[in-house]
Amino acid sequence: MPIISQILGCGSYLPENFLTNEQLAEKVDTSDEWITARTGIKRRHVTREDEYTSDLAFEASLRALDAAGVKADELDLIVVGTTTPDRTFPATAVMLQSRLGMTGGAGFDVQAVCSGFVYALSVVDGMIRAGTAKTALVVGADTMSKILNWDDRSTCVLFGDGAGAVVVRGAEVNGEAEPQGILSTHIHSDGNLQDLLYCDGGPGVNQQSGFLRMEGQEVFKHAVTKLAGVVVEALEANNLQPEDIDWLVPHQANKRIIDSTAKKLKMPAEKVVLTVETHANTSAASIPLALDAAVLDGRIKRGDLLLMEAMGGGLTWGAALVRW
């Protein structure tokens, strides 16, 4: 029988510290009105100096495992989507493996920036369908505050830190008309556009982590067209229409991008999960953070059809269609 990857539970974590727009306005030439009008962001969570991506990933993973009713020793795979690992190596996933007490299986990271969670979910779905994994932990975690130039108002106001996780397990499809699980994933990249959004450091460049650099207007333009395109691709692959979707769970980069994408798809605002106001852009963490928020408050219910989409540096972009 064919196998489908079912999401058993989700969890998330945000650092206790946060910065409001008013607090940022004391550091750089900006204002609450300017930030809110252009991004929809009101505040963002930021890590302490001694708090790292693996710490956030660990807390989110504990909550996801608890929600799924799964113990760490039942896992045989951990895949972490992150662009801000604690160290150049080893992978954040193996650090997480150790902290969770998972002694078998495998762990590795996926680096697709803001698309990292969708990429990681796609990799795990493929491995479960192929039979090389049974129960997996998929994490999106980033500490973007550590690669921001806090004197650059065009970037420092946009990003925050956080982590989200889901537990995925393979199950046989028994001929259900609407099987529960990951129906399809779709990932893309275009390296010709890499200079639109990048970090200017690295071990091969200057042995420093560097700062995030972005051509905001160009990224916005590509985001709206590419996200709408990959959403249509996912719908067509499953013979669905936009009105069949119960919830759009987008990457929380910018409210204007989310609104524009929803408008292109003729999806009403009440079907869009929006957390950018209080989370800002948490890169790979943003989709699982938004997912967990909507599950916890009761909006997303079992049987709902979810469409997740993201675009990040690379440029990378992708979508996942999931029956919750």
C-alpha cells in the first residue's frame, strides 16, 4: 500500500526578550508608523546573547513531541531548516538529537533560508514515502538577530527569532477519499537571483558570519509572483481550486506580500493565518510558528486543508499542501 506522511503534532517557541517598533526607533532612524505601514510588524522576539538556534529548536521540539504523543527515542530522523546554525558544523540537527536523548537514526540540516521549513518537510516526506524513515522531527529555527546590522533600518526592523517543529510519521493509505497528511510538496530555486538577498560573510569569504543584505523592492516583486505561482502549482497537482483551501499558512515576511499573494489567489483574508505583527520575519521558523499558533487557538482543526508557502534567499521558494 502507498505511504502518506502524517503530521501528528506541532510545537513552537519564541525567546522571552522582544523589541517593539518604539524601542527600535530609539536605535535607528525609523518609527512605529513607518514600520507598520510597510511591513505590518509591531514587534519581534530576539534571543539573549547566550541563547542560540539549537536552544530554540529544542524547546519547540519538546512541545511538538508532547503534542504528538511521541517520545524522542521513537524518532529515526531529524531535519532542521536553518540559516543560522550555532556553529559552522556540526549540524544543528545532531546537537538537537543529543539534547533530546535520541541515540539512533540520523539528523542533518537543510539551508534554504526562509524556505527552509518547506524544504525540510519536502525532504522528510520523500524519505518517509521511500521507506528510509518512519517517524521524523521537522524543525524550522532561526536567530536572525545575530546576522542583522542593527544600524540598517531597511533590514533590522524586519526580522525576529523563533522556532517551530512538527512530528511526521508514515501511515498506509487505505483508499480514503481525503487522506490525512502531506499531499504534495513543491520546491524551486534560482541561483541567478542570489544577490537580491544574502549574508555577506562565511568561512570561505572572511571567516565571519557577516550581515544580511537585501534588495527589498526586487525581493518583494519576485515574492508575489513566485509564491502565487508555486501555490497554483500545488493546487493543480492535486486537482484543487483556491476555494478548496481552508487555511493559507504563509511565510510571515511582510503583510503586504502576504496580502498581495492572497489577492492574486482570490483567497479571503479570513482564510490566511497572519502572525507577522508579533513575530516579524523569523525565516525558516515562520511557517511552523504560524501553524502552531492557529492550531493552539482552535482555528486549524483535523481534516482542514492547509497550504504552506515560502520564499527565501537563493532565491528559493516552495509550497506544501497538507490535510491536517
